Amino acid sequence: MVANTQLTISELIRSRYSDLTRKERKFADTLMANYPVAGLASITEVAANANISTPTVLRTAKKLGFKGFPGFQAALRKELKQTLANPIVKHERWANAAPEEHILNQFAIATMENLSSSLRQIDHHTFDKVSELLADENRKIAIVGGRLSHSVADYLATHLQVLRDDVTLLSSSPSRWPHHLLNLSKGDVLVLFDVRRYEANLSDLAKLAEQRGIKIVLFTDQWMSPVSTRAAHTLAVRIEVPSGWDSAVVTLFIVEALVAAVETHRWPQTRARMKDLEKLFDDTRRFLKKPE
Amino acid sequence: MVANTQLTISELIRSRYSDLTRKERKFADTLMANYPVAGLASITEVAANANISTPTVLRTAKKLGFKGFPGFQAALRKELKQTLANPIVKHERWANAAPEEHILNQFAIATMENLSSSLRQIDHHTFDKVSELLADENRKIAIVGGRLSHSVADYLATHLQVLRDDVTLLSSSPSRWPHHLLNLSKGDVLVLFDVRRYEANLSDLAKLAEQRGIKIVLFTDQWMSPVSTRAAHTLAVRIEVPSGWDSAVVTLFIVEALVAAVETHRWPQTRARMKDLEKLFDDTRRFLKKPE
DNA sequence: AAAATTTTGTAAATAAATTGACAAAGCAAT
DNA sequence: ATTGCTTTGTCAATTTATTTACAAAATTTT
């Protein structure tokens, strides 16, 4: 007999309940009363909690179609994992029903996991501190990224420039970086993006910045760029996806949230500033109908 | 040392994370990525899933203040029992302990919704078609973005350039765009990022491209850029977040998944090419130790 | 009420998990 | 490159869990 993989174990128990003997039902009841955690301890403990003997637990598991207790428990865990997994991925099936293995699905799952576990790790005090730093117009801001993280640095710069003055994006050629630092002084902020493989140039730049008393805000990955020892604040995110390189999605997410936080800090000034800028852009670039 | 019963284990890990060594963090990361189920199997299995040895798992548990692995596990179960009993904390399975209204959490909710609803709308056949187009080395590729989407265009260009030849990122100044089109001919591909407010320049460029028989791949938002009428393939995503502008996170997600798909199509060539490039970059830029 | 049958538990055998001791590998400082 | 220190894994010892075999208890049938 093989366990039906379609049914949850609780459904399985309900459907087979009439086949169970008195003590077996006692075990089933105990499990259902605290489902599924009551089934996740050792067979000894589980039996003790239900006031039955260990062989009875084993026999029940076998009756439900499992080879042994460990198999039963593994099924419980698997089920729990799916239940706890992000409700969005799990429940909201796609209209067009792309197969589970489609790369979009694979990526979605990995990205959701990256996002949720990054959120669990990020300290929101750090986030708040960083957003205050970036909102403080007494500090100049320089932004720099590595080879692959340059676009994210660009994104942050573009958006911050809308919100405040004195925001510079360091060019992508490392040779010119030290030069840029001359414009910064003690108390100014260097935002640095460094994910693996960590670049020595960024490390050097951080050293220089530290010597000048410039505050470093570091975006890195879970393995932590060596720059983190010099950084005033470090925001580490998870970046693993099923491909040959790393994902910048969660980093971009944090960047956007930060920009939104800065926007909130500076709302009065921002409002006026954005109007001005919009006008400016309207003159430079032509826009089409504005939706909504 | 006794485990503080006030803290959840995930909080405990976060607070002691800096005390953990490399492999210990690997365990912590694995646990956090699939919390708390990843910690509920036997120590052997848990270690195997994290690709570390069992003693390392044990040492981590002890470092966190538990007497042994079974004690650690019992704490996880106890916590899980409480979590499952109280639906209010449900959300905290994927957010951290920051208050519900914290902008990080607000953003997380919005972003997850954007991602899932975009996934539901995107036709995976379109996605596959686009990935084939981009993988076809007989077609030249030009990439262009608007004012705010330029960084995403940059990201796509940087990554595609690793995978194949003939990838150009159009500069951010619209006046030079038409010039670039001269390098493209019938059957080549123009990837265009256009989210509200839709830019007239991009629209003009699309018209020109269409006249020359260039295939247009459009990334836009749910309201659809006017370019969509000229596009061979349109990928529309949801972009709303609680801030003054729109989110590029989901767009970047699709871009990354596309790059991964192209990588798969072209694996044999890619492999060699990436090796060459790595070497080239190693000569130009200096990298520090490569993690993992 | 006794016999037959089923259920349940005890206890031993087996298998597996946990832990500890130590050696190898990795890393940092020189 | 060498040394000293830290981290990590291997392997064996120990403990614990799981399973089996069988006997006792309970239940049902006659």
C-alpha cells in the first residue's frame, strides 16, 4: 500500500478513521488536536503524549500507508512546508497554468524565498537609520556599484536625485572613483553596492572613504562583502536564483523601499521639488497621455 | 547558558548572527530560508540539506544556547505550535518583527502582490518566444529604456552581453536613438522599456523600428504603453507600490528570468564565453576571494 | 463463560541519530 | 612561505529511536 500523495495526512486520517482501532484513534485524535506539530517529535514522545505505546503509533503510520514512522514524519514535514510556503505562490495558480518546472515558476519561487528570508534577516532599525542618513540634506551622497550591481546603483541615484540635492553616481570606471571622493568630506555618505564576487576596487574605495570619515552604507549579499567591516550600516539580502548568477531583485526591492522612506522623511520639500522637476522634464522630454 | 524563552529562534539567530562562523551561517541561512521546517528533520538530514556536517549543526545549536540538538528542535516545535495556533502572527512568517505598518512590510506586501498578479497575467508562451528571439545570435539586439527604466535596460544589456554578441544599450539621450537604428536591419530586435508616463521619444523610436522591420519586444506596465500596438511581443507587469512612483522590481524579475532562459538556450556557447569573460574581467578588475 | 480473535503492550534487536574526540583544512598574521 | 589560530569534518562511542517478535490483555463470537 502506498500513501496517496494527493491527500494531506489529516484528510488521509479522516478517510481511514473507521479502519482505526481504539488506541489508534487516540493517536489520530491527539495528532489532529495539535496538527501537525504533535506528530513531529520522536515516536517515543509522540506515543507518550497520546498515552499509548510506540508500536501502536508505528502500526497506525503503517495503516495509513507509510513504510515506517520516519516516512510518516517526512510526509508531515513536506506538507507543513507547503502550507507555510508563501501563500501567494502556493494558492494563486496561474490562469495560463505554466508547468511547475517552467523557468518563470522556478524563478518566482526562488525570488519569493529570497524576499521573505531577506526580510526576516534585515534589521528595520538599520533600514530606518539608513533612510535618515539619505534624507539628511546636510550630507552629500555618492553612490557606486560593481560591474553587475552598477544598474542598481544607477537606479538609486536616479531616484534620489529627484528627492534631494548633492547625489552623485560614480562612473563605472574604478580609476576615477578616488577623484570623486575629494568632493566628499566627514559626515557625508557613500552608498556602496558589492555582491560576490567582491571587487577589490570597491574595497579600496571603502578604505579611502573610511579614512576621510565618510559614512559607508553597504548593500551586499548574505555572505557579506569584506567592506562590511568598514560600513556604518550594512543591508544584506539573499540573492540566489536558479541561474548562472545572482539576483538583484531583492536588492532593488530594498532600494525602492528606502527611496520611499526618504520620500516620507522629506515630504514637504519633495513635493515642491518633484513638481519643478516634472516641469523640467516635460520641457526636455515629451510625454504621452498620463494614465489613470 | 540558557536559551532566552522570550525570543523566537529566528530572532535569536538574527541577534547572534554576527557570532556565527561561515558554515554556521550557512545552516542559519538554510533554516531561515525555509523556517522552521528545515530544522525539524533529523540532525543528519538537516546537515545534509545545508551541505554541512552534523557537528556543525550541533555546534550552532549549542552556540544559540541549547543543550543539544533535540532541545533545539523541541524549541522549534514549541514555537511552531504557538505560531500555528495564532493566525495573527501568520504574516510574520515571511516578514520580520517590524511593525505591520513599517514601510518595509508595506512594500513587501505590495511587491508580492505585484509579482503574483504579474505572473498570472504573463503568457509563458510569449516569454518563451522572447527568450528565443534574444538567444538567436543571427539577430542583433538593441536595448533602450525611458528616464526611470533606463537602469533596468542597462541591467538587461550588461547581462546579455555576457551571453552573446551584438547587444547594444542605447544611451539615455533620445536624440541619438535614431542613429543607433541604422545598425539594425530587418529581423533584428529592439527591446524597449516603457512604463508610465510613456515617453513620446520611445514611441517615435518604435515607429521607426517598425518601418525597418525590426522586431520590438516591449516591457511595460498593466496600462500598456502605446508602443504595444507595434510590438511583436509585450510583457506587461504590475508596478504599483505605496510610494510616489512605480516599482521596477517585477520588471527586473522578468528580465532576470529571461536572461536565465537565454542562458539555458545557449548553454554550450555560454559556458565557454563566460569563462573567457571572467578571465578578461579578472585582468581588468581585481576580485577578492570568491565565496562558495 | 470459554474459545477464538483482535488489540495492545513489553522487551529485545536493530537501526539510526546524537555527541565527543581529534585530525585535517582553512585563514590570518607575519 | 611559515606559523599559529580558528573552523570544519571524519570517525567512533554513546545514546536514543525505531522496529520486530511475542506475550498479555481486551474484545468478540460462540
